[in-house]
Amino acid sequence: MNYLKRAWLSVTRRKGKSLLLFIIIFILGNVIAGAVSIQQATQNVERKIKSQMGATATIQTDYENMKDSDWEKVEPLTKDIVIKVSELPYVKYFDYSVGGSLGATDSLQQYIPEFLANQEMGSGGFPDPKTYAFTLRGTQTPQLIPLEERIISLTSGRQFTKEEVSSGKPVALISEQLAELNNLKIGDTATFKHYVINYETNETAKETDYPLEIVGIFRINQLQANKGKSDSSGFVQDDHQKAYEEQTAANTIYLPNQIAEAVVSESMAMFAEQSGEEAPVSAENIGQPVYVLKNPDDLEKFKQEAKAYLPQFYIVRANSDNYDSIAGPVKSMSKLAGYVLVVAIGATVLITTLVVLLFLRDRKHELGIYLSLGESRGKVVLQTLVEVFMIAFVAITLAVFTGNVIAQGLSDSLLQHQINQMDQFGGVMYGSLSELNTHTTLDDVVSQYKVTLSAGYVFLMYGLGLGTVLLATIVPMAYVTRLNPKRIMM
């Protein structure tokens, strides 16, 4: 009789033992399936959130790991270093930006959202808010990163030309809110004022006009607010934060780095005059570099290879670095699911091995007859494997679906428990350049968490389940191969 037919008859005739093995594999399969589902869901949400955060990195001073005495040892970040890092194969494009601020005048007003305009603002204080009304965002390339990443989009006009950027021509891109407020259009020249403050007397020491030709007007595409709760004063923090972000973005002026450097140099010269120290060289004042990578998955490789070019006390940070701190509950659940998966696989191997071994000991006379009739040991082993795999395949097939459903309900409960056990994050904001900030909260992570029945999950589950069963039958197979038919039949 064919060993496959014998395996089928053995399974159908020994209904009690077959059912027992089925129940054991089904229960343990559900545990494995649940753990696999949770881990895949956490991996999916991590990929989605990090993709939303963007594959953007920058070079910063490692403040967290520096001592007070280390500040004297910090070397300046030079253009050569920034350019060397940009030549790594992972970089799609890069820019470095010199920041600064310009002030408003009676004829050129700062945009203030209605929400903030209606708030009762405190009086007094120095310097006057109009002295730093507009945020400068310099660029070294006509390929503006905020435009490329669709953080802003041009509604009229154009980007800078290569010649305008390299020569430091006084041209600018402004927001449509600022243009509408001040009746500005493409081709107009807006005169901004730089107020150089003498901080010893808290007075304006010098005023410099910066006339800039408006070559482009942009719309702000991304304005995300941190989600928070009302504070003791009754203000809703998320509305206030959103309005503040809108004000900052609308009052950002994009212009060539050379113009921003000139503004910064004026302030540095006043600082040097007051402190008696030498003003920093403007050519080395390159601001903060930003690297947009081709693929978010390359971030770790980029960090490792870029580190070789950086002076001491500098590190590479990415927008997605905050994921671990934001997604604490999800990461904890993934870690717990990993432990459960290891234990479940170990338990499946152990219990299945013992059950199959006990079943084979009860059938040693049957197996001895097969061997004494001339059946090869290989076919006897294959018959046993087929019997176990027939039962295991059905049990795992059912566990794929039931385990996924169980994982959905269980993970929701575990996730809520983890959230209740920790302080809620109002939102973690990572800052490189202001317009590249990402405002991702725990709520955003939780909303992306979904346990789904995907093809990858099904294949992985069959691989793990059947692989575990195969591993569990190794010891029983050794028992079959050592059977001596003469001794059994005596």
C-alpha cells in the first residue's frame, strides 16, 4: 500500500489522537499568528510614520553629550565638510541655509493670524516684535527644498535662478498672506529693515534697508498643529500652536544665502564691538545643512558614513529620529509580541515533539511490521511526516485567520493599556529648518496602527508554523530510524 494512503488512513482512523494534535497545534498556532500580526502591524506603522516624517537629515552639535568644558573644543562646520557629506550616494539633493530676521516698517507689515490678533497680548518688553517680524531662510541652491518636498508651492512667479543665488542678488519669495496684506505682486520691490540692537542699552543702534525684488509668491501646503489640552488660562493649545505656526510660515522670506549672511554679519559686528571679541567669519557661517535622501531606509547608512567626515561633537539627526520617543506604547507592544513569539515557537516545538513521540511509541508494532515487510525506513519517516503535516496544515490554516482576529482585539487592549500607563505626548517636534519640522503625535501613530490580513503575513505564518512543526518532528523521526523490527516482533 502506498505510504501516502497509509498516512491518510492513519489520520482518519485515529480520530481522537488526530484531534488532540490538531487542537494543540491550533492553539499554539493562534499564539504565533497573533504575535506575528502584532509585529507586522508595528513594522508597517513605523514605515508609514517615518515615511511621513520624511527622509530628511541635518548636521547638529551634539548638545546632549557635551560637557561645559567641551564648548571651547568645538570646531566650526565648514562648507567643505557639508559638501563632502552631500556627495554620499544616498543624498538626493541638499542645501544649507543661513538664518536671520528682518523687521517690519510702517509700510511693510507682519502677517498675524486672526486667532492671535484677537488674543490679548502683553505690553512692554524689548526688543519690539517688529524688529524680528520676518524670518529669513537663505538658500545656496535654486532647488528650494520646501518647494521640492511640496511643503510650499508657487502660486505665481518663479524660483531663483542659479545666477541669482551664486551672486547674492536681492530677490525673494514671500507668502501669499504677506503679499495680500502689503499689496505686493511679482516684480515689486519690498523694502525690509534690519534693526541692529545694542543690547547694552536696549536701543536700536543702526537701521539698514534691504530692498528685495519679489520674484515668487508661495502657498503653504503643510501646517500641522500639535494636539494638546486646554491650559489653565483657558486657551486651547492646539489652536494657538497652529496659529503660531501659520504666522511663522507666512512671515518666512526665502532669499539667497549671501543676503542672509549680510544681515547676520551686521548683528555679529555689533556683538563683537560690545564684547570685544572677534566677529565670526561670515563665510564659515553656513547655517544648518539639510540633506534629502533618496530613500528613508538609507538613513542609518547615511548617518554612519557621514560620521566619518564630521568634526568632534557633531552628529547627524533626522526628522524620523523622534519616532521611538513618540511611539513608545507601540514599540513596547512590539517588543512584548517578540517575546511571546519566541516562547510560542519554543512551546510548539517542545509540546508537538512530546505528543508525536508518544503517539509513535504506541504504534511501534505497526511501524515494525512495515519495516519487517521490507518497507524502507525513509518511507516510514515520510509517512509519519505526512500524517503530522496533514493535521498541522489544517490547524495552521485556521489559525492564520483566527489568530489575526484575536491579535486585533488583543492589540487594541494592550495599546490602550500602554497609553494609560505613560504620560501622553502632546506632540514631538523635530526642528531642522523651520519649514521642514514634522509634528507627529502619539495619536498619529495609533491611528496608523492596523492589524491586517496581508499576503506577507499569510506566507510568513505558513513558513513559521510548518517550519516549527518540521523542527518538532526531528526527534520523533530519530526514534523511527532506530527501530529494530526483529526486536519489536519478538
